[in-house]
Amino acid sequence: MQYQVLARKWRPQTFHDLVGQEYVSRTLINALQSGRVAHAFLFSGPRGSGKTTTARILAKALNCHEGKAGEPCGVCVACIEITAGNCMDVLEIDAASNNSVDNVRGLIEELQYRPARDRNKIYIIDEVHMLSNSAFNALLKTLEEPPPHVVFILATTEYHKIPTTILSRCQQYGFKLIPFPLILERLRFIASAENIQISTTALEQITFSSGGSMRDAMSALDRVIAFSGQSVRDEDVSMLLGLVAPAVLGKAVRAIASNDTQSILEIVGDLATNGQDLHNFCRSLLGQFRDLMVLKSGVSDCSLLGIPESMLPELTALAALFSREDLLRLFDVLLKMEADLRYATQTRFQVEMGLIELAQIPRMRSLEDLIADFSRFVEGEAPRPTAGSPPAAPVSAGNRAPAPKDAAPLSPDRTRTANPGAPSAVMGSSVLTAAAIPVAVPESARQEAEGGTLLARIAAAVQKDSLQPLLNSVAGARLEGESIILDMGPSASEFLRKQVKENLAGIAQAASIVIGRAVRVFLDEAPAGTVVPPPRSSNEEDVLERAKKVPGVQSFLDKFPGPVRAEKLKP
């Protein structure tokens, strides 16, 4: 006897055998038992959800000679012939190859003849959406008022292509994708009946690859059995079906969360070496981030996620690594990356660079946080610390002063603190003027610094090596209140003066460490003995100029150009 594939061998034969379509089977059973059977049915839904199978079961229930209403016996001649597909009174028509108006006219002519043996003449038209407009129009009148002995059962995977005039003449039933646990249980039952040795992990992988289609799941199981025989290994399933193992997806997600570029490159390299389809990997990663977003939204239903319960703890742990905003941005960027792969000439390189770009997204700060930090900066408060950083001490009114125009702010890469445990500079704290670096040192060190050679100690305390030669070229330095005046001397060149001006922020930082309090640094360009007062500017201009030098604010202004003014927030 010729081998019969699992999808045909284990096709449901009664309404009770249908998996995942309980409301359809229950409605049809009640209609058959009450005698309220329509003359035309429309079954719509995704592939492999049981539309044609249900149509055959309904045909058997309508023409069964011995069974009860709604329960075909399966042993009478009508049931046996319908199951085998050779019943003269049940005609299955493929609308894809019989879609012309002439085919429909021939069908209408045949309707006038009574059944050869059974009670009803049943027409099962599969993929009915393939009929032409003329064929649909020719079928309208007959579909609305067929002969009493005729029943139409239409099936389609593209419901939206059916004309409304056809829909209004049919009793409609919508089939849905079969939930993950039901497919898994059915495959487990079939494997046991076929004496196949296969693990639950392998069955879960086959079920996941089916996408909710029972027929696809059985076809995949057939392929695996044909490859592995009676004993199936987990690695055979992944290799044969081209699936990405959940462990690989989890490793990739963790590498993106931790910005681990080395792990990202290793993962992509291993996939490429093993012959894995990188397009499929990106699609699987998209599904992974979708599941993480569902979990992050508070939904933990495995049937909605389409995953086995064994994977739920791992996905929950991965979801905790991201915020909702991060997951949305990651999904959006990955979706564009997956679309661009269709036109990529170097798929591996594009996947590597795309994943590295994804790894930068969790480190980005939201626009709301930047605006909030800018508001704190204007008020002179400490910015909100980033994740993993201790809270910064607020800046008091006593050590907050307007910065002179010569005192350039420190850029983030040049920012240093005397305390290694202090938080890194962000937003407002990255703008460190000459008078905004409060560093606590012992009183003895402060007295020693004030009594010793001030310039030499400042030169020794600078963090940037290139500043020491500049300070060694300065004639001297003196402390006057909260300011340090650098004496350039009459022989100082314009180039030296310019270099010192550009590095006043770094010099002010070192001077604050030596003195033990926030100080400002100015150049004494007037004749000796003349005290140079610090330049003054209006509060609004001072705040605005400082704010524009903050990298985050400047980036915001580049994106949203327009007039900007500083205002004091009302309490």
C-alpha cells in the first residue's frame, strides 16, 4: 500500500476530532440536531486550520445513512466514500483551476439532477476567492435559491476577496489559527501512535515553526521522521527546519541589552558558518522582541505568545532588561533592518552592523528625561542620575556663579572628578564652568596649597598632560577670593594666550582640587598690579549660553531649530 502522509492519515473524521475550532463544530452540531441547516456555508480562515476537513465532516453528517444527527458513523458507504474522496454526490471543486463563467454555468446545469444515492448533493468549492467576477455573478441566483437537495460549502483563505453579494447569501464561519498547546498535544499523540522517539523540545520546535497551522505542523513532523527515522534528535530538527534555537535568540537579546559587540559578532559568525539563513534569524529575533513587548505589557498567556510554558521564565527575565520604549525602538529598527536585507549584497555584514546599532538603543535617554534635566540645570539643581549611578548632591546657591566668557565648559570626554565613585557627567552636570566644581579636600591640604607655589601645584593636578607645558609657560598665579588670576607676563605670545583661554575649564578643575573649593580662573592681561574683575553678563544670557554648550541640548536644538530664550520657572 502506498505511504500516506500524516496530514491525511490523521485527518479528523468527526466534529469532536477537530482541534482548536470548538465554536465552529458546536454550532454545526446544534444546527444538524435541530434541523436548521443552511443551503450555503462559507468557511474562511488561515491555511491548515481545518476548513476543507470540516466541509467533508459536514458532508458526511448530511448524507450519513446510519449515524445520529450531527454524528456521522464513519462506517456506512456514504461516509467511507466521502472520506476517500470518490463519492458521486459530494463534489470537490478547485476554484483556482475552474474559475471561469463557463465552469459555473456547467455546474448550474448539473444542479438540476437529483443525487445518485444520498439525501443531498453537496458542492465543496475550495479557494472560492479565485473565481472571476463573471463567475461570481453567474453563481449569485443559484447560490441564493438552490434546489432543495443541493448544499454549497465554500472555503477560502482570503475572505476579503469575496464579493459582499456572495457573503450575504452564505452562513459564514471564521476559522482561527490553532493555539500552540493544542498543536503540541496533537503532535505528541501522533508521535506516540507512530512509535516515534522524539523529545518535548523537538516537538515544541516543530510546533513553533508551524505558525498555528496543523497541516504545516504535521508536514514538518513528516520531514523530520523521514530524515531521522524512528529516533529524532533535537539538533536534527533545528538543522532540517532551519530554526534558530531559543538559546541563540536569548544570547543575542542579552548581547544587545549589554552592548556586547564581541558576542554579537560571534553569534552572527556562528550562524553564517553553520549555514543558517540570516533572514530567518532576523525574523525570529523580531518575534522574540514582540514576545518581550507582550510580556512587558503585563500579558503572560502562553497561548497569546505562542510559546510553551517552559520558555516563559527565560522570556520574563529577558523582558526585564528593557523598558517599553526601548522595545518599541528596537522592534522598529529591526523591522527596517529585516526589510533592507532583501536588497543587501553582503547579508552578514549588514546583520552585524544592524545588531551593533541595536545595541546602542538601550543606552539612549528619552526626550522627556533630557527636558527634565534641562529644567533642573536652569534652576541650578543637580540632574537626575542615570541608571546605575548614585544621586548627585545638589548645587547650592553659594557655589553657583555666572561663568565668564573665557571660561569654556568641559566636554564630557574631558570631565574628571576627584571622587572615583562620583556619577559620570550627563546633561547639566556635563557643563562644568570654572566656578562649578565643588570638591572636598582636607583642611590641611587647603592651607598647604594656599601657602605654597600655587601655579606648580595646579600644573601637577591637571588631568590632561598637554596642559602642563602651557602652565609652565605662565609667569605666575595668585588667588583673589573665589578667583585665580593667571599672570601671562609681557612676553607671552598670542598663540600661548589663545591656548590657555581654550583650556581654562581644565585649569579651573585642577585649581578647584588644589584649593578645595570652587574657583574661577581668569587671565591677567592688564598691567601688573591691576585686578581684573570677572566679566559679568545678564542671568538670561548666562543660562542660555551655558545651556547651548550642553551636548544633549545642542543635539535637541539641531533637531528642532528655532528661537530659544531662557525663562525662570515659576514655583
